[in-house]
Amino acid sequence: MSWELIRDILIATVPLLVIFPSLFAFTTWVERKALARIQNRIGPNKTGVPCTRISLFGLGQPAADGIKMLFKEDIVPRGADRLFHLLAPIVALIPAMLVLCFLPLEFPWAKYIQVPVQAFLLDGAVIFFFAITGINTLAVFMAGWASRNKYSLLGGMRAIAQMVSYEIPLVLSAVIVVMLVGSLNAADIASAQEGYQWFVFTPWGLAAFVIFFIAALAETNRSPFDLPEAESELIAGYFTEYSGFKFALFFLGEYIAMFAISGLAVTLFLGAGEGPGVATVPALSAVWFLAKIFALISLMIWLRGTLPRLRVDQLMAFAWKFLLPLSILNILLAGLAWHLRGQGTVAQAATWAASLLILYFTARVLDGLSRPQARPRQYKYAE
């Protein structure tokens, strides 16, 4: 391996490993302030510049939390499997960081040193994304099993059921884009949307984007699909017995996974780094890419402060009885739209009507799930 190749790999990957963890710290502050605003609270507002009285709206809170986690005592239960208890947070973080290297994120200095658009060019980048993120399911179950705690075990089992169920509509919604572009390369998918021909502006693409985003919430354990954690009933779920730096790794892995899956959504449906001014100033491509990712993460934060947590039966029924059939129907709709392209406005209006019907039923089901439902009590009478 030549020195030039090593240099190009380091220049392409090191910024990813620095930028996104830094954005993670800022995102935690944004989420705490946004949730506080939704709940009519102040949020972090004390910690600012060290050794001064300058608070800066509490921007120093992420650094304070990181220092606290770094020096906090690491407590391992007596009956826990110490090896897997240690490996679980590491396995949860590595796939999320690795997936970032396959996003078509172009850095401003790329054209000067001939670094590719992505850190690693891979023809099957989309398949690799779903394959490598599946390891996170194993990490969550390892954490629940190795802790020797019944609440952690229940959280791990919930995570297995939830992630496996929602990964199917997640993949099926991405299949539509891959099917019509004819490539699994993220750079090819991004280039196919040049000229503001974003797939989200098509009827089948809009429906696929909504399904993808809902399934992404479940895959990253975000509200209202945070059943593996469920602090109100399972203490903290699969990481109940984690503290200190191990808990920080789980926390970091969850947020990096949010960045990774949001980056994939931007690549598949939102035109990647395309935006106003990119044609004249190519360096704006990275700015627009990160801005779209932050827009999706802001939507995740808003939903966390708005929607209540689902029940387990609602969670599973929504995936298998609703999202899965809609994903398959949307694939057929996309194939029909591709076959009828150029056939006139009537065919296009029909595809738009079918896609809007899918979105309407999705909104109605989500509205029904967000409403509290009373169950009839079961009484046993003496014979």
C-alpha cells in the first residue's frame, strides 16, 4: 500500500470521525433545549465557558456530560458476562461509524487532492449499509443478555423483535430507488437526482420516503418506537446495568446511527448534497448535505416531544400488518409508474392519487395509534 493511498484514506475518513462526533455533542444540546421548549421548561442554561460566568445558553453542557461519563465509575453486575458486557457498546458504535464512510459527502478540499466523493467507493453501498447496521441488533441483545438482569433481557428481546420487523419495510422502501436507478452505488443514486429531480418529488418516492422515515425511527429506537428502552417500565431497557464510559458509547452509537440513517435517507430521496448555489460553489454540497441531515434529526426530536410511546402489540401490528403491505404495494406502484412514463397526464395523475391514498391511510393509522385506547377489563366470576 503506497503512502499516497494511505494519505487519501486518512484525509477522507478522519474528517468523518471528527465531524460527526462533534455534531453529536451539539445535537444532544439541541435536543435537550428543544424538548425543554416543548415541555415549557428552560433546559440546560448554566454550563458555559469554564471559570467564567458566561453561560452561552448552556452550550458547555455536552462537554460537562462527556467529562462526567469519562470519570464515572464503571459498575458491572456480579453475575454478568464481563466479556460481552464490554463488547456490546463497542459493537454498537463501530457499524454506525463505518457506515458514514459510504455516504456521498464531498468535502471542499476533495478536488485539490483527488479524494473521491465518498471515503470508500463501493458498488453495493446500499446493501452494505443494511448489512452492517444489522450488527447493532446483535449489540443490543448482547447488552441485554450479558447484564444478567431481567429488565435488560426484556429490553434486548424487544429490540430483536422490533429491529427485525421494521428492517423489512426499511429495505423495501429503499428497493424502489435502487430498482429505478439501476445501481446500488450511493454516488450513482445521488447523480441520478441532479437538476432537482429528487425522488421525494415523485408520488412513489414520497410514499417510500414516509415509510423509510417511520421505519428509521424504529431502527434507531427513537420515540414513539423506544420500546427497547422504555424507562417507565423497564428502567432503561438493555443498558440498565451500564454506567460511565460504556453508557456514553451506547449514547454516542445511537446518535451516530441517527446521522447515518438520515444520511442514507438524504441520499436516496432528497438529492444528496444538491441545493441552491452548489453549481457555482461546489463546496456548498457538504453544507447542504449536513443541513438536510439536521432537518431530519430535528423532525425526530420534534416527534420525541410530541408522540406517546406505543404498546408492544401496536408496534408489531403496525410493522407486519400495515407498513409491510404498503411497502410491497408501493413497489408495484413504482413499477407501474415507470412503465407508464410518458403516457400522458392521466397515468401520472393515477399514480399520484394512489400514492396520496397510501399516505392518507398511513396518517390515519398513526393518528389512531397516538390516541390512548382503553382496554375492556376482564372479570372472572365464580361459578
